[in-house]
Amino acid sequence: MTDVSMPTVLKLLAELGKVCAAYQDRTLRKLPCRRLQADECWSFCYAKAANVPEEKRGQFGYGDVWTWVAIDADTKLVPSWRVGPRNLATAYDFMHDLADRLTSRVQLTTDGLKVYVEAIESAFNDDIDYATLQKVYGKDLQEEKRYSPAKILSSTTEVIIGTPNPKHISTSYIERQNLTMRMSMRRFTRLTNGFSKKLENHVASIALYYMHYNFCRIHKTLRITPAMAAGVSDHVWELGEVVALLEAAESKKAA
């Protein structure tokens, strides 16, 4: 469509994604977050789990892939994310990374996934106000044939550590962020042929997305970018500035 080689474009995006991930890893530090929410978003690579060939089953990157995401409820900044299986090891890595980026005690809400509790206790000890919000959905009788979400029947909150403010025990912002991610990246669409074929490209695409979300995209509620709201950036980034990160990295390697 553009008369440009697709492998060349994918190679560029993969390289830029790595640079964007490294930049945010360096920059999103000493953050003044107060209220955080976290969740995991499902996607798949290569093929859906049921269609993965026998010789590739059990290898991460073939079948189910989860993106673990945290969001600041006040600035809407996404300070940390991890791509991995939905297991304790990834939860540990995710929560320790998140804890290392904060400057003060925070209130955190997650869903009822059990691995969160052990991971958060390990990363924060008692220096956190943590609660879970468990939603109970009605059974989807039509399974994947229906396009509307299942109806919420009830929700239960539970205080796990500290004294979280009941008014702020919520996962609304992170659930909305999951929706934004699905709408912004074709590879996250549930019924699609645009899914990621390689894990490397999937990870790079997510890093690019969060670079744009945090630094380039003006949040409709805030009227500035999340990075500006968090004091990480002093202006709205242009796409050219994002590409310049790759050029700077290549120049540094050459030197």
C-alpha cells in the first residue's frame, strides 16, 4: 500500500519499541503517585492457545500472552507494565518494578487474582495501603458469539494491607486503560487476524503505545499528557521526538 518493504518497517518498529521501553524505564522514576490501580490484559501471539502446534505448546510467546499494567488514578500515567504469563513470577517482577519507581506510600487496588497478594507483600512489605475489588459477572451463555460485555452481578472489596480509603478502592481507571489499549492496537482486538505473530514485535508495539500514551497523547480530562501531569515532561511530545530517540541511540552506539 505504501511501496515500502513490510519487514523493513517491522524491523524499524521493533528497534524503536526497544528504545522507547528503555527511555521510559530510565525516566519514569521517583514518581509522586498516590493512588494506583493494576490489572492484566489478555492477548495472544502466533495463534490462540487451542491452535498452537504440539511442538510449540508450553513455550511463552505461543498462545496466551498477558500484559500487566499499573495506572496512576490522578495523573493517568502508566508507570509500569510487564508482558508475561499470568503467574506468580510475572507478578513478582511487575510489582517490584512498580515499587522501585515510587517516592512515597501509595494506595493500590487490584482484582482478586491471588498471586497479587504475595507479590505485593514481597515488593512493598507493609508500606502500602492495598485492597482488592472482585467483580462477579453473569454467565456468558453465548460465549464468543456475543459482542456486549457480561452483566456485573455484584462486587466485593477486601482490605489486604494497611488502611486504604474505601472511596478510592476501584479498578475503573485501569479497566478503561485496558479498553483504550485494545482500541489503540489492532493486535489486541479479540476477534482479529491482525494479532502478533512474534513476541518480540508484540512487546515492542506495547512499548511504543505507552510512549505515545504517556508523552504524546493529550488526555481529554487532564488537557495535558499524563507525563506532564506527573511532572516527568514539560511539553507534549511530537512523533518526531519519539523517532529521534532511536537516532540518538544509534549515534551513541556508533560513537
